[in-house]
Amino acid sequence: MRSVLRPPWNLTARDLCGLRACFRIAVRLGYGPQKGDPPWTCCLTTALVPRTLVLGHADRGDTTMRLPELESPEKYRGLYVFDFGDQVAVGYTADEIAVLLESQRYADGKVYRIHRAMPDGTMELQGVSRETFLKEDGLFFYRDEPGLAEEDFQTLVREAAGTPPPCRMKVHLARISGSRYELCTVAIFPAEYTHDVSDWLNRIGYEGGDLVEGGPSQVSDYYAAGATVIKRQQLWPMPSQSRSADEVLATTHLAVQRKMA
């Protein structure tokens, strides 16, 4: 029986997403390379904030963002805050944020994800760059044994049927040229859902792969490599709670975009 070389740690998909998130936080707090990050993310990444928040902007000094009072604020976890410049609105979904950023009028708005929210209204916000809503992220579960790779693929598809993912997701069973592993189960999804996909994989207890890699650059490399896709499956989330683009654009004046009480 041939042994498979593994790194001295055993990372699950959730671990990988968590480590990448911690690295991003370190970068945005100034403990890492800043190249390519928008100026505002260097000054606020993850912070516990009251309803009135002073943000430091590297390019235009300090500004004040006043958050509206919310009923049951803890239910807004995972939703987004959009700073229009002259006002702030709370309670957008990722799809609705994409609508705002794709419109010429609001393309320069600032986006924050509500990472955590307390009953007293205190929120933990994470700055999200515009580019995040325009790219794909992915996870790659490598196996040296074809039978185990097939099982990884089938398990992910089967679990998704009972507990749908948080967003649309492409799942491939593929052979990647140049890889030292025989096969790979690939999950590709919109990058703005990285944290949600991590939580979903943890909920369904998915632990595929002898080696797990992920990130937007890996997705680009995967497309460029011209991998041979042996099986493919399109996964869909539960019916969306997002509103139509017309409704999103017509209600930007509302400080609270949806009631979660």
C-alpha cells in the first residue's frame, strides 16, 4: 500500500477558510502587505462598534458612519451595511450589494459585512472590497485514490440535496494536469459567500480530500489548466430572499432595508 505524503497538519475546509480570513484581517490591520487593498480597508476590518462609528480613511480623513437603530440586531448577522457617502443603509443581502455596486451611481459605495451583532446593537463589521463581488472563490479537495474522490463528489452533492448551500455553486470531479493527486472535487462559488460556504460545510460535516486548497487564484489556475471534468453538478441555494434589482435601487433611501424582528 503506497503512503501519501501529507503536511504535518490536518486542515478541513472550514479551517482553511478561517485561516484565510485571519490573514486578511492581519493584512487590513497593517500587519502584512497592503498592495491592492482599497485604502479604507486598512483602517477598519473587524471592530466591535456602537451605532455611531468613526472610520479612518487613508485618502480623505475621518468620516462618521451613523448606524440606524435596529429591532433584534442579532438577526442581521451575515447581512451587509452599505455606506452611500451621505447616508448608511443596513440589511442588504450579498446579491443586493452586487446590484448597487454594478450601478454607476453607487459604484463607489463602501461595503461592510455584519460578522456579528449583539442584542444591545453593538456590531462587528468587516470591510469588503468591491472586487470581492466580481470574482469567484473555490475549494479543491484532492484525492490520490479515485474511489475516494468519487465518494467526495457524491457526498457533497448528496448533502446539498438535503441542506442546500448558501449560494449557487459549481461542483466538478476533475483531473487536473500536472497535479500529483489523481482526482479533485472542486467547488466554485461567488467570492462574497466565502464565509457562508465555510459555515455550510461545517454544518453538513463535510471532510473531503487528503489535501484541501482554496482561493480565487486557485480558481483562475484551474480554469487555465484546462482540467478534464469527469462529472459536474450545479448546486442551488434555497429560494432567494433577495429583492429584484428595481426594488433595491428604488429603496436606497431606507436606512433599514429589511425587518428581521
